Amino acid sequence: MMKFLETNKSRIVTVTYIFLFCTFFLFSLLVLQKKMSDYYFSTSKTNGTFKKIYEGEATWLNQRMNNYLRSIIVEQGVAAHVVGKDRERLSRIFDPVFASFGKRYVPVIALFIADTKGNIIYQNPGSAPALQTSHLASPAIRSALASGKPVYGFEAGPLPLHHCVAVPVINDSDGTVVGVIKVATSPAYFHFTYKWIFDDIKTVIIQTKDGSVFIPSDLPLPGEPSPASKDKREQDIEFFKPILNQIDMSSEFSDLRVKDRHFLVSTSSRFLSPEGKEMGRILVAYDMTDVRDRLWSDVYLWGGFFAVSAGLMFLINFVGFYKYERIITNQGKVLAQRSKQCALGEMLGYIGHQWRQPLYTLSVVIQNIELQSQLGQLDDALLKKQVTLANQNIQYISSIIDDWRALLMSGSSRQAIDLRASVERAIAMVAPIMEMNRITIDNQIKTTVMTLGFVNDLVQLTINVLLNARDQLCMKDGERIIQISCREENGSLVTVRFQDNAGGIPKHLLKRIFEPYVTTKDKADGTGLGLYLCRQIAENLDNGKVWAENGPFEFQGTRHVGACICLQFAKTTQRS
């Protein structure tokens, strides 16, 4: 990954920006998910409130009806009248009771009293004339007669969908059930209960039968409804009709968009029969538009912040890395200038060392000519001999200048260069220095190996490595050896090894030895640029790279240990 990034500076900017963008985008998604979670939490709490209101009101209605009817049964001795089927007495008792429900704001639509066989012995006057019958097949009545306990639930037929309370009439003398009082209440009671608590809601009662869902049209309204109540109910029915098939009845609530508004439609309030069968539901639609708008305004704000931040991140990355690249470029120029100065200084030192011997010889020739002239022994043959010797030394000095001058001229285009010729030339150039320091160079490269690079790249690299090894070997007593070898790998790669027996490179510097200003010498003796230049040169070669390691090698049957500078490049069949 690091190599991938280092090969192209723009990749660093791109990868960094993508990473920051993805991180920020993920964080934005988490914020959005948290906002939506908060929204669904609030809708769930609202729906739970609807459900609690319905359950609490149903329980309260059932309990009030049961207590009221039981008190009448006991106070009026209803059991005896039921056993005697005294219709007149029952009528005098329950006609006022039926009328009193309206005063208590309980929308009772029918009141029946049946014996143990389900035969009707009392029915409230003036209501549901179609039900004037002697027998009523009611599950609630059957359950109350069988259990002897009050039964609550919803039924439909022959009355429209209604809530019923069936209270058994028990004979005080022997505790037997002698009959049942059933009170049928309009489910619109629950319909309007929500409107007493909440503003801006829409409600409707639906009926379920044989897998179908529909809005019944014959439900009576509680009490004496006002025109406004009728209009409101009709408006609510018209609201639900087009969206009824979009509501998920299997869920506790649905979140629906109706035109330009968002509604939470609660489906959790169910009408269950005494046997537990679903008879219908109350659907409550609560306008959540303001809540959603507030939520999405935060989301839009966050999205805008995200877009601005992403743009700023890109700008900061672009400008920052551009400035960083300029700094690095400037540092590289300074480093290159210092490297050239150091290389020039070292080159002048090597040239001066190589010039000393021929200059000394020239001095001796001149002194010899002068001496022979003073002694009168300078003849033409002797003069010619001394001039020839002087010219040879002058040519040697000139060749040294040409070699070092050519070394500094790397050319402007890549071409095929020969490893063996380059190494031999480098060895010849530093041979006097190596001889002076008693260093033996064992060159095992005997075959021609070509690669692509700039002129003198391999010569410069070899000289830098040899001189760097020379500095370490000078601190060692005994035999001083530099061995140069190469081998082919995978048929296309060539690895060149420069090994010495100076003891090796400290482990903590092995991976950093090619960095600028990193040196194993004293600060006064080394600049830390020699091997850095080697890495720069190696990267100019075809697939070139360089690394350092410590290891053993053999020379003339003796095992030696030291540092090894490894150079690897791709060979080519092209000839210069």
C-alpha cells in the first residue's frame, strides 16, 4: 500500500480525500440513522398512547357497565322477575335504565334480557325495531350463561358492529344463573374518545369479515350528534377510503404519505369478540408532518454541512499537499545541491590523490632535465626520453579529468548500459584509493548484463558503494575485502551484491540506511548522502531497487561477515 502511494503524489491526495470523505459520509449516515430512529421511536410512543387510551377506556366502560347493572340486579331483585318472566316489571325497571345511559354519555343502542335458553324476555322500547324477536343468538349471552361471569367483546349481526357487555343474572338463594342482561354500545364511543384528547386527528371504524376490510356505513353515532360531528365523521371516512388498501394491518402502525402530508396511522386498537376473533379496528391517523419536517430540516442542514465540509476537506487536502509538495521539492533541490557539493568535494579529493603520483613524476623529470643540463650531460636522446615520460604523465592526468567529467554527465535519455563494463570502469577510477588503503576488490562479474538507465548510472552507484565500504573498512584492522557478484532471478531480474567484511550495519539502521543524512560514521566524517544517492540512481534503472542486509561471504576459502548492498534491476537484450 505504501509503495502504491509513494509512486504518485496525487494518489496520496486522492486516497486521503476518499478516506476522509468515506469516514465523514459514514458518520453522516449514522446521524441520519439516529434521526430516523428517533422519529420511529416517537411514532411508536405516540401509537402506544393511542393503544393505552383505547384499552383504558374499554376497561373503564366495561367496569362501569358491569357495576351499574349488578347494582340494579341486586337492588331491584331482577333474578326473581327473570325467573317469573315478568315482562311488565322488567320493563318498569329497565326502561328508565336505558334512558339513563344517554344522560351518562354512554351511547347504548340496545338493551336485552334473556333467560337461560336465550329467549328474549325484555328489549328496550323504541330502538332497533327489526330486532323485536323472541330469541337472540349472541355469543356473549351464551358465554355469560355458561361461565356465570360478565362477558365483554364486540359482535356484529343482527345488530351492526357493536360493543357488548353481558352480565349474568344470578339467583341469590341457590347461586344459579337464571338469565343474562346484554347492553350493546356503539363503537363510535371509542371513535370520539380520541377526539376528546387529541387535536388534529382523523379516526374511522373498520370492520373485518372473511378476510375483507371495509368501512361500515350503518354505525350509529353516540347520543344526539351535532351537525359538526356528522360532518367530521364524513370527512374522516372520505380521508381513509382511498388509503385503506395501503395500510398494513399486520403492523401496529403505518407511516403513510397522503398528498403533501405525512400521517401515522395506528392499527393497534382491535375489536375482539368474546371468543377472541377480530371483528374490526379503530384506525387513528395522526399528522406527523411537522415532526418529519423538523427532522428533515436537521437532515438537510447536516447534508449542507457535510457538502461544505467535504469541499473544505478537498481544498485543504489539495492546498496542503500542494504546499507540502513544494516544500519537499525545495528540500529536494537543497538536498541535491548539497549532494552535488559533497560529491564535488569528494571527487576533487580523489582527483587530487590520483594526480599526486604523475605530478611527482613530472617534477622529477623537470629536476632531472635541469640537473643533466647543469652537468653538461643533457643530450638529444636523454631529452627525448624525459619528454616522452612527461607526456605520458600528462596524458594520464588528462584521462583522469575526462573520466570524472564523463561521470558527472548522466545524459537526458535512457539507454542500454552494461553492468560489467560499468563496474570495471568504476573499479579502475577508485583503484588508487583502494590500493592506498590496502583494500582488495574481488570482482566476480564476468558476463555482460544489460539494463535500461542513464549513462554512467551504474558507474556512479558502484563508486558510491565502494567508497562507502572503503570508509568502513579503514576502521578495521587486518584483511580488507570488497566482493562484487551478480546472479539472475526468474529469468528477467538481476541482483548485484556489494559485500564487505567491515562487520555489518547496525540492525536499527538497516531499513533507514538509504534515507538522507542517515550515516553510520561520526557526524564530522559522514554526510549520510552516499547511499541516499545510490537509491536515487537505482530508481532510475528499469524496475530498479536497492536494499541493505548483513550476511556472510567467502573469499579464497575464508568466511567473512559484513554489510551487503543489494541492487536489483530488470535486464534487457537491447544494446547501446
